[in-house]
Amino acid sequence: MTIRALVWNEFFHEQHNETVKAIYPDGIHRTIADFLGKEEGIEASTATLPEPEHGLPQERLDETDVLLWWGHKAHGQVEDAIVERVAERVHQGMGLIVLHSGHFSKPFKRLMGTPCSLRWREAGERERLWAVNRSHPIVQGIGHSIELPNSEMYGEPFLVPEPLETVFISWYEGGEVFRSGLTYQRGAGKIFYLGPGHETYPIYHHPQIQRVIVNAVRWAHNPAAAWTDVAAAPNVPVDKAPEKIERKGGSLHKPGEQGYR
């Protein structure tokens, strides 16, 4: 079965900052899609903020198994209707990989229901990501840790819900620590957040980071058919209950009414 991965990027810094342009001449999205596309069983494409509907029309999201999201400068430019569209597809079973400053993106905040705020410092310091559970599918082929010579510090407190699993914890040269790899599930969709990926460092060219992202795409893929009525809240009439029952007390609804409770 082929996993259809879609890499979304706001595509701002690569066009306005010479340092970023030198590292990612075709955009962060293209770099990620290129190494994903070399993997057996993964078909990778890209979408960017400037495209109509941000490159995420409903029909394209319906055909996406795993969406990867990188954003930073232009979070506020993402239309709310697109955010709801992404959240709905996650609830239906689409996987979501949120990268670096995507922690503050509208889709991630919408799905987490928290501020998703953190502490940060851009000093090019060393980051060591420790694999918390070395048997987890996302860390296969990684070993006990990943060393990044230059990274942007992200530090606790990280205001996100308690995760299903903490996959990585990062230590920085300046002394801070950060839960840099977290998993969640919303509805039928799996979500993975990965912390490192600042645009002025070649982090997405790092072989171990690439391996983590490939593993995460495979982990987040849900082969089941989309749960298209996941958000429905139908009334179940008394006479349709699995076991025979009698109505007790009053009701706001008429028999057979399909109103929302």
C-alpha cells in the first residue's frame, strides 16, 4: 500500500532570507518531499501557503494519508476554513506530522486546545535528542540519541496536553530541556510533533532527522477507510436501542427526532 504524504510549508523565509535560501533553495517542503519520495511505499507531494486554498482543497486532503506541516512567520495568514478542514481530516484518520515552529500553527493549536507556547532562544547551540523509548517505531534506526551541532533552543514549559507518548527529550548546550518528540491521537488520526527544524540550520538534511520523519510518516499512516461521519451526533431512538428498553421520564425530543443533544 502506498502512503500519500503531503508536505505543507508557508514558503516565506526561503524567498526572503538569503541564509535560508542557501540551505533550502527549493524550499523546506521540497527538501522533505525529496527524501520521503525516495522511500519505498511513500509518494510525496507539496503544498504552500501562497497557492489557492493554501494548496489544500478538500479533494486533495481527502486523498492525503499523512500531512506534514511547517510554518513560522505566517501562521496568522492561514485561513480558518482551511484549519477546520485539516482538523476534520485528522479526526477522520489522516495522520499529521507537525514540525518545529508548527507548534504555534493554527491546526496544531486547534487540535491540542491549548496555547502550545514555549521558551526559545536562537543561538546556534548544540542539541541532543534522547530517545525515550528505543523500541518505539519512530526511533528505529536512530540509536540512543541524535546530536545536532546547531539548533534553536525550545524549552519547557511547553503548554500542550499530556501526550500519549514522549518519544524524544532534548537537552541544549545552554542547559534547558524540552519534550521534542510527542505523539497524540485525535479521533482516528495520529499526530506527531518534532521539535528541531529551525530554518537557518540544515537540520532537514541530517540523515537521522530524515529517518525520524520517514518513520513518523509510516507510524501516522492509518490504512483504514476515512471515518467520514466521525463528527456526527445522531439521536438513537428508544425503539432502536440494542437492548429493549422503555422511556423513563420526559424528553426534549420528539420520538424519532434527529436533533443535536
